[in-house]
Amino acid sequence: MRMPPVRAVRRSELLVVAILSAALSVAACSGDDGGPADAPPSGDAGASTATDNTPPPLETTATLGKVRGQLPKGKRSKVRQQVAHAVDEWFDAAYIGGDYPRTDYSDSWPGFTTGAKADAEDDKSLMSNFDSGRVISSVEAITRKVSVDVLAVRGHAQGATARFVLKFRTVGGVKDDDVQRKTEVRGRLFLTPSADGWRIFGYDVTKGAVA
């Protein structure tokens, strides 16, 4: 049976970004169409040289969307890379990485603020593979895309929205041996810069089965 899409919106802290955005009178400018982010890939770069038939890990395609405000080109590329890396860490910790069958998702939200992590734990069946992890034996990513919109003030990035699509294939290994399913997670993550890198403070996410 195909599970219906599930959605959660957690973005109360967006008020800060909304205030900054309202203060800007400039029009949104198109960003670059950069390729895959230069942040560390989610898998081992040497895996592609393996002699077995295991496909190399799928890297995330990250592009820059709209930039509101003035931001030098060099900083745009850096923001794109850093935000995509934060999203990648969540992809791997919550859905793609780890050993399956799996029941522990306590470390599934790296880079989330304290409040956002608490929200994600409440929505763990949506924000991770908690709903199916105990009955699957493997996960393979088939689509990883991120587009980064940036809000800049006086030449510095003050906020970002990561619009993403993650699709993956799972194989049942406990109750549904050899049954393959495809799942799509898509939506937006809202991020703010910090001394420790970009932090996810809110999200608008849907998750459901796809053909």
C-alpha cells in the first residue's frame, strides 16, 4: 500500500528573516547555476574505484537560486557550498546513511538548532526513516538536489532557504524481503549563519511514496 504524503511546517523563527527581507528594497537577482557543491561529498570519494558492483555514492547537485541584496560572486559560491553541505549532512544522517535495519535516529539532525531539532524529533517519521527503518535492509539515493536562495545585507549573507528534493530506493529485509519502494522527500529548509556554520532553524517538508 502506498503511503500518503506527510507534511510538516516548522518556521516560527522565520520572523527574523522576514524583518530583514522587508528592510531590503532591492529586487531579487538571479544567482549562478553552479554545479555540484564543493563541500565534502556524502560518501567516500574512493568508492568509485572499488572492484565490486556497488555503485558510487550519489553526490548532491547544488545550485544558487535567487539572491536578495548585494552579495559578491565569490561569497555566493561559498554560501551555496556551505548551505548544501548542511543539507547533505541531514540527508545522510536521517535517510541515506547508517546500517539498516535501524532503530536509532537520535543523531539524525546535525546542524539543526536546538528548537528545530526538538521539532524534528516530534516529526521523526517525516524528518528521518524512523517510520520504515526497522523493516528495510538498504537505502540507495537516486536524486539529491538543492537550490539555495540567499538574503544578503551589506555584502554579507544573513539567511538562506534551501529548496531540495531527495529521492531514494529502499529494500525490505525483515518483513518484506526483496520488496523495493521509492520515497521522495522535498520542501524547504530555513537556515541562518553561525560561528559553527549554517544552522537549520525551520522547515517545510513533505514525504511520500513515488512510482
